[in-house]
Amino acid sequence: MTDLFDGAAVIALTQALVRLPTVVIAGIDEVETPACALIAATMRDYGWEVTIEEVATGRPNVVGIVHGRHPARTLMFEGHVDVVTPGDVESWSFPPFSGDVVDGRLLGRGSADMKSGVAAMIHAARAVELAGFDGRIIVGVLADEEGMMLGAKHFAASPLAASGIDGVIVCEPEGGEICAVAKGAIRLRVDLQGVMAHGAMPHQGRNPLPAMGSLLMGLSELERQVADSVGIHRHLGEFYLTPTVLAAGDPGQLNVIPASASVFLDVRTIPGVGHAGLLHLITRLAEQIAQDAGLSAAVTVIDDRPPVDTPEDAPVVAALVAAHSAVTGTPAVLGGVPGTTDGTILTRDAGLQTVVYGPGGKWIAHTRDEFVEVQDILTCTRVFIAAAQSFLGVGTDTAAAPPATSPVRPAPALPADAGESAG
């Protein structure tokens, strides 16, 4: 079977994106900008309707719209190009932003999470356009996925999100699994407020640290109780309530009882866990422990992302299942996203049906020596094409369509100054 796309161009675009270090670095404003400049240029070269909107300084959303021949469904492909830090560069066995292909693997930070997915979805949309289709394709590269998902929140509040998007494929790495469900996440801060005092005169103060120890033990028991009550989800596993950061006192002032202590929590929920009820239990626990110790407590919700539970028979899921089976010759495997994606926000804020599927290993994101199999990129591109054609329908104006084997044009050369501000 002849591919509808230029495989070499997909790999070349992935390499170009990986070689741009789009890492969030303190003091550096430009994060996605150089990669988004390349993506926008690629989309414009195809004649797509392209918009670029900054959701924060140096954090643009790039959205391309491809119109079919007749009104029908709208399918959105979604991804991001911001990446987490490589950490200790010396611990890598190759340069973190290599982009080289070695032994069939494309190497570098962001190769799997998720610049290969972005390249695959762009070229898939182009191939579907060249073959002819009905409906509309939206290709969204949204900012700040690795942070507070500002790009997804901005898009979800836009008129385009409310214009009738019938399904969203989030092209994150899932190791070949089709993930219609994703864990929810609550980021919390709990502050216990006491009274500062001299370490030699603790009776004059109210120390929040012993109470913090009680709170941590209470949270551990709450995690056990909730986990026992909801059980283990077949795709998402267990409920987690994890303290991640503790802050109190000054290491340079060992003789001072601190006035306050804080704990930050990363809560990962599954369907069946009500976020409002859980937040109420955590707040009651903190307030009771604080009251018993003569302290006050405050609970701050930093972000609240509910679980995604798209029905397995939703059209966008069914299209992916059929496409995966047709392209790979193997039955599709349904799975779950252990974290959250931009799809979580698109579902929560815009009510869109989302499903996650893309090239790369399921557990490789944010690790050292990140890579993606070249064959996986090409396979996912084929699946995206087949899923889009199934979901949207093939255009009926076949006389105006170019031959189905017409390859997508290679991406334009990277602008000479595109990477200067990436840091």
C-alpha cells in the first residue's frame, strides 16, 4: 500500500523540532516561540488558515484549520511542543537535544513527549486534505502543557472551541494504547499557621511542625480509605494522594520555631472519586489538626483537573480503534493516561470528547535518554490518517482532488534565527 504522506518529511520535522530546546527556564521568556514559528510556516506553506495567539509572553498557541469540500464533522488533532528540563545533561548517553536517528530511534528530549506526535498529526492532516475529505480538521499546538496548561485553557475559552468540534485526538505517547480515560489531578497547598518563638522558649510560640507530622499521617490514612472505597480502575490503576513538597523554617536559623509550615499535595484521581467531597475531607482534616494544636489552617487549590472518561463507543474513539486495527493488523488495546493531558482541559472547560494516542513509549516521558522509534512515528501517522478519514468521510468531489498517492510537501527549512531565543 502506498503511503499518502512523505515519511521522510515527518521524520525531518520531528528532528527539527527536537533540536529546538523549548524548555521552560527561569528568566527565559521565549519557550515555544521558535518551534511554533516552524510549525506556523509549515502550515502556511500548505495554504491552511493559521492563527498564532500568545497566551503568555513567549508562549503562543498555533492553530491551523483545514476545510473539506462539504460540511460534516470537525476533528481536532492536538499537541504541544514545550518540554521538561533534561536534568543532569551528563547523565544522558547522547546530547539531550540531538534529534539524530540511531539504530531506528530518534533521540532527544521531547522526541516522544511529544514532538513526534505533533509532526505526525500535521502530516496526517495534510495527507487527508490531499486525498480529499468532508468536514473540517483543526490542528492545535497549544502552549504550556507541561505547566498549568494555559494554552489549552485559552483555546477552550475561544469561539473556535465552541464552533462544533466533534472529537479530539491528543497525540501524546501512549505506547500503542488508545486511551479514552485519564486520571484527574488536584494540586493543593495546605498551610498551618502558628506563632514564631525562640527555640529555647517554645512555650511562647505555637510550633506548626508537630501538627504537620500529624497531618501527613492523616493524609496517608485518607489515601488508604479512599483507595479502598473506589478500588482499582481497569485502565488507570489506583487513587493516589501524594505529598510532594514540605516547607517550614530556615536552615540557617536552627534556634527559631517557625511561624508556618506548608505541604503541597499531588492528588491523582480516578472516575468515582468526587473532587468536591475529597477537598472537603482534606480541609476538615487540616482544620481539625490545626485546632487541636492551637493553630490555623488554610487549604488552597492550585489546579483541579477531573478525570476524563470518554465513552469507548464515542465516534472519535471508535475511529481510532478501527484505524489502529486496519493499519497495524493487530487488535486495538484500550488503556488509560496515568497523568493529565491538554485533553483533560478541553474536556473539562469545553465539553469536548477527547482520546489520547500517539508515538512513543507510555512511560518514557520526562526520563533521561528519551527516544521514539522511527517506525512508531510512521505507524501513528498512518493511523491518524485512517482515523480522520473514517471519522470525517472521504470527500465526494473526487474530480477536484489530487491523486491519493500525492505526497505531502516537505516542511520548509527552519528560519535561520528560529532557535536564538530558546535558551
